[in-house]
Amino acid sequence: MFFFDINYLIFMIPAFILMAMTSWYVKSAYNKWSQVRARSGLTGAEAARRLISSGGLYGVRLEGVDGEMTDHYDPQAKALRLSYDVANRPSVASLAIAAHELGHALQDAEGYFPLRLRGALVPAVNIGSNLGWIFIMIGLFLGWTQLAWLGVLVFSAGAVFALATLPVEFDASARAKRLLADSGIIVGEEEQRGVNAVLNAAALTYVAALVTAVMQLLYFVSLVGGRSRD
């Protein structure tokens, strides 16, 4: 059973370490700047409403969502969902996160191609994550290398999705920085530094996710390739 293959650990331990370090960095940045009150006194929800109005995004609803750092924009429902801490706290971190998610709403309104591409990949990713490793298992167990390679191909959708996510998230963060600065919601170099710290930390999580997906894919490629040569 390749679940306990030592080679899997060789491929994945660096990715796991990167994910753990990134998670710590994100929480550290959020915890620090969530304690720094914004000079504007606006909460994440208040800033979002102001930016929705100034951006002409009147069809976007503002909703609450349970959990911590669960904030997201839903393009299907046209809903900007903020966790209660972000929505109700007038902190630099709250402003950064709210503006980032609003950046996705702007992408949606403009028909931003990378966002549409990522959305189109979701069905393939759902299928690949459920069926890819099953095809690989069955193919290796029965010696059907073609089926195993099909599983690798299907499973690769996750890595493609992670790659497609990068420009979407980086662009949303760039939009957020411009929105906050141009609107005067953030003031001074310290608040700008806080916004940059929160958004840059969050961006690293998507880089780490891509590295993890690629390393897992490479493991399966090496596994099936090794069996093909035997």
C-alpha cells in the first residue's frame, strides 16, 4: 500500500513544513494587526459597505459567516461574507480582509478572466480529488498502468486549480491596497504596513497550497512511473 510509502514522506514533509510555517505566519500577522485600531474607526463591515457603494457594486450583499478567517466572496450568490470578528472589529486586519474580499467582487463584476477560469475548474477539481487517487490505487493493484496514469491526469486538476488561484488572489490583494488607500479608509504608513503584512501573509498560503499540490502530484507520477518501468 503506497499510503505508507517512505517516498511519500520524502515528497510531502517539505510541503507540510511550509504549510505549517505559513499558517503560523498568517495567524501571527492577523493576531498582531487585529489588535491595532484603525484611525478611521471603521469596522470591516462598515468599510465594506462604503467600498461597495463607492464601487457601484449595489448587487453585492454583505453577510456574516461563522468561524475565524472564513471570510470569502461567493460569486454565485453575489455575497460578501465576513466572519463576525472581521465584520465587527475596527482593526487594520479587518479592513485588509474586507477589502481583499471586495476585490473578488470587483473581479466578478468586471468578468476577470482568471476568476472565471478558476470557477470553471471547480467541477474538475471535485472529480479529481475524489476519483484520481482511486484510479491510481486500482490501476496499481491490478497492474493496469493506463488506468493509473489516467488517475494521475485526473488528480492533476488540483495542482492546476492551485496555480490558477494565484493570479486571482494576488490581484484581489492589489485591488484591496488601492481601494483602502484611495478611499482614505487607511491613514499613514503604519496602517499601510499592517495591510501589506496581513495580505502578503495570506498570499503565502496560496503559494504553499500550490507547492503541496505539485509535490503530491509528483509523488504519484514517480509512483506510477516506477511501476510502469518494473
